[in-house]
Amino acid sequence: MNAETQQRILDAVDVGFEAQLATTSDFVAIPSTRGAEGPCQDMIGDLLRERGYEVDDWHIDVDDLKDLRGFGPIEHDFSKARTVVGTYRPQTNGGKSLILQGHCDVVPAGPLELWDTPPFSPVIKDGKMFGRGACDMKSGTIGALYALDAIKAAGFKPTARIHFQSVIEEESTGVGALSTLQRGYRADACFIPEPTGGKMVRSQVGVIWFRLRVKGHPIHVAFAGSGANAIMAAYHLIQALQKLEIEWNERAKADRHFKTLNHPINFNPGIIKGGDWASSVPAWCDVDCRIAVLPGWSIADHQKEIMACVAAAARNHRFLANNPPEVEWSGFLSEGYELTDAAAPEAAFGKAFNTVYGGEIQDLVFTALTDTRFYGLNHGIPSLCFGASGGEMHGFNEFVDLESLKKSTKAMALFIADWCGVEKA
């Protein structure tokens, strides 16, 4: 790809950026929390059809996925779950095929009064777009679409097959991405524009979600000493799991990538429910938890360690010793992933990065997870993860930096043109 072609594509991103932001704003405005992603998938399907892509829009059947590597249990209503894939098929086959993927599901907004502006009424100010999902990762998904638009607007068309995939469940199980593989979609490489701050994800954690179901013995609080408080018993188990977190972080010091981080393994009791009445000793308590694992760590082995930790803590508790808690697997059962055997796509993206940003791309050791793992672990498809800068993901006043979004869109467009090849339209 010569310098003139590159410049025409870069200029096309600039020209289309206002429209890109308008589409991003419309996308962010849809409250696509878990189980409510349908309107976002409708929008993506419409955008792909308008551009002439071949669209595959299907309902996800959990029974098709439950025996696949990396499947996480689904507990909520999944009757409306869908995946949308738009396929571009070239007239001339000259390049390498590519999957471009983004997820449209977002985490809950939390108390609305703690946002400066409503989470699903996107606002642009001070060079940033604010809104739930603006950073993680709706701006990246739309950025990938407009990167493809820029190639066309510059007068070119790719010479390789491209699958543009919009998935759900990235934030809780990953079965959306898994469904694309079960459906048969493959390519020479995958690119996921998650917000990485302009760095390439080199290694990322896996995640285990589990629920502690703790029993108590109810009694009037006036006689609390003769009852057993399930909420306090749950706290006893949480303290034990915090010690397990310390042990796992000690192990992480031997990992070639994660040894550079101080505390890569994070345990989080994220949801707690329990009790029925303030003047009754609570008879039950459920705690939903998340803990990370590193690449190469066995999910099954670490599930056993969690079980053993909880069992040992229960044996040292007056009530739980005879009324053991239950552990349920409630979502992610996801392995960690390290980017390997990806020299060719990394080289292609490295050239694009140098043109847009200058210099060499930096690696990111990521203490969260992305859908890249499915492509690399399940099918040996090198999966790159790179995107814009932003902040407050999963928090209040989430935002994406617009200048970084424009740059990441330009880098994507040049990467697609180089990897897939282009010819005059």
C-alpha cells in the first residue's frame, strides 16, 4: 500500500468523523444491559444492510454452546439473545481474511443521581463523549464500521473476506463470541477494538464468577446470640477468599508478563443479598463474586481451590461447620489468554500504528478479559485487541476521548487495508 493510498484513507476518516460520532451517540443512547441488547443488534443489522453487507442475524441456542471450551453458565432470560454478523465478500481474492468484533452489551449504570449527565443520553464536552458504553466498547465497534467506510470513501475496496461481528454477553459469559465460532465463522486474524489506551493487549486474565449461598438460623434479634447470622457468616467466607487472593497473587509473580504488576489477581464480592427483616437474624445470604486467573491456569483446578477454601472456612465457623454453604458457578468460567503466533497481523498493525501514532506500539498486560481468548484458544486464530483511550469504565461518567478514537479508527482502517489488501473500487 503506497503513501497516496494511505493518505486518502486517513483523509476519509477525518471527513467521516462527524458522522461517526453521530452514529456512536445513537448507539450509546440504547440502554443495552444484559438481556436488553436487541435494539442495539437491530441498529447494527440496519447499518450493515445499508452498506450492502450480507447479514446473518440469529438467536443463540445455549444447548449448541454448553459443551464448548470457555462456556459460562447462563442464569437470566436468554430468549431474546442474538448475534449479528455482516459479511463482506470480495470480487477479487488477494488478501487475508479478518474478523472485526465488538460487543454491544453494557454493565448497569448504577444510581442515576451519581452521574453528572444521564448515562444513556450521550454528551460531548471537553473532547470526550460521556455515556454508559461510550468507552466500553460502543465507540470501538462503530469505529471499526467507519474504518471500513473510510476505505470505500477513499475509492478502494478490500480484496479479502471480512466478518463484522456484533456480540452480546462479553461482560458476563462470552457466549456471544462463542456463538460466532459455533456458527462457523473463521478468518486469518481477529481484531477487537476494546478501549486499551492505544496499547496492544499482550496478555490478559481469565475470570471465574461464583455465588456463595450461605444459610443462617433466624431468630428475633433480641435473642441474636442463640441464632446464626447468615450475612456475618458470609463475611467470614469473604475474609477467607481474600487470603486466597493473596496466595494467587504470590503465584502470579512467576508469570513472565504479570510479574510486572503489583496485584494482578483481583477478588471482588460484587453483589450481596440477604435477610428478610431488620429485626430478624438473617436466615440466608447470597454473595456473587469474581476472581481472576492467569493464562495457563486451569479453570477446573482453581474452581477446586475456591471450593476447598470455602469448605475450610466453613469448618472453622460455629454454625457453618454443620450447615455448609453452597458454591454455584454463575457466569464467567474463562481462561486467561496470551497473544502468540501472531507475527503477521502484528506486523501489519505495527505499520498502521507507526503511520498514525509514530514509533512502536506498547504492550498492555490486562487485568480484565476480552473475547480474544475464544479465537486464540479455541481455534488458533491470532486475535489482536487495541483501541482508544477513555475512563470510568463500569463506573460513573464513563467517557471515551475523541481524539484517541479518531486515531484508533485511522489505525484500524490502515490495518484492514494492509491485511486484507485493497484495489480500486
